[in-house]
Amino acid sequence: MLGVGDRVPEGTVWLAPRESAGIPDLVADGPALFLFFLFAWTST
């Protein structure tokens, strides 16, 4: 979890198939909540 004033780490996330975005770009306009589900979209 990041606190107030912490830098957003560089990274890329997938928004949809073949559509990625940089995390700093996604939070440029204000606060954001990211949830990651391990194996949520795989057959494992």
C-alpha cells in the first residue's frame, strides 16, 4: 500500500486484451484503487 506522498512505481497493467497502460498514467488525474487477482483469468 502506498501512503500520501509516496511515488507510484513504474509498471504496466493490462486494461483489456492488447490494451496496456502505464500505472503513472492511470493515476495522473487523482486517486486510484488497483486490485490484482492471482490466476483470475487463467485456466490454472
